[in-house]
Amino acid sequence: TKVLNPEGLRYDDEFVRHKILDAIGDMALLEYTLVGEYDAIAGSHHLNHLLTKKLYEDETNYEIIDLEEASSEANVFEMAYSKVES
């Protein structure tokens, strides 16, 4: 990997920060806001795209939650994570 900035890296973990921002940006392009988590090893735009395709491949992979029906933001997270834990 080549650093293009003449000054070098701004942070020791700048590559990690960049990967995280890439993932956040890629997930922001989904049709809906993603509430949940995933782990990525050597993530990339390509892998994020494959994740998105896999997610939408089967409707049992996700649930759409109406925010107006949820009584609070905390309730949305509780609803989302209760599905994962069960």
C-alpha cells in the first residue's frame, strides 16, 4: 500500500478508519437504515456489495421496522437485537 499524502499518515490507524468509513458509506446506500452489526475482515467495497446482495437475497435475512410504531429509539434497537439473540 502506498501513502499518497506527502506528509504521510495523519493517524497510526488511518487505514482502519478509512475502512470503517467505507463500510458506513456503503451501508448508507441501502434502501433502509441498517440497525445491527456485522464483522468484516479485510473489508472492501466489493465485500460490502456482496453482503448487501446476500442480505436482500432472502426476505428472512432482514425485517423492516416502522419507526412510527416503535415507542422510542431504544425500542428499535431492542427489537433488532432480540431477533439476533433468539
